Amino acid sequence: RFRRDFIFEADGEVRVLQRGFEADASDAIDAMAGVIPYDLEHPCRKSNIVWARYMVEYYLRSLGYSLKRIAGLFKRDHSTVVHSVHSVEKMLEAPGMYPKEIEIWKEFQEQLKQ
């Protein structure tokens, strides 16, 4: 999956544009199967929604977006995004302790590849 848009100029030149935060965020949210964007943005403590939010925030952070920008997307504080990133890192380091979450992560990764 390419994270760039291509513009074909009249003279035959091709320019590559970075897609940007909104497109990357939209892709990540769309890839989170079974979760609607409303649930990610609003306060909800259901485990599957919480982990979905964590994973989208982790993914966006891994693309290099700022904590503040990610936090704004989900109407959260930047420290909440830090917690999300650390939680996903902890899950990935000890997958045996998080079997349900690892399955959600694998599905998320597969959807992002499509």
C-alpha cells in the first residue's frame, strides 16, 4: 500500500505528494473492523473500543505524527496518546498475555495492507 498520491503533469513529469494526516488517519480508522469512528472519538470503556483507539493512535504515532495532533483527532490529551502507545508496545512485547488484543492487531494490520 502506497502512502502517496501521484500527480501526472502535462509535460510527462510525475510528482509524488505525501498524503497527510487526514488521509492516514482515515485509512487507519477504516481499517479498524467492527468499530465505528464515533466510538473511537467518544468516551467509551468497552475493551474492544479502547484497544481499537489505542491501536489507531499507535499506528499514527509510528507514522511520525505528533502526540498533539493525534490527541486532537480523538478529543484526548496528548498524555492519553502516550499511554495508548505504551499500552500497545507492552502488548506487542508480551503477546501471550493479550491474545484477544493480538487478534485485533493482526486484523488491523491486514486491513491496512489492502
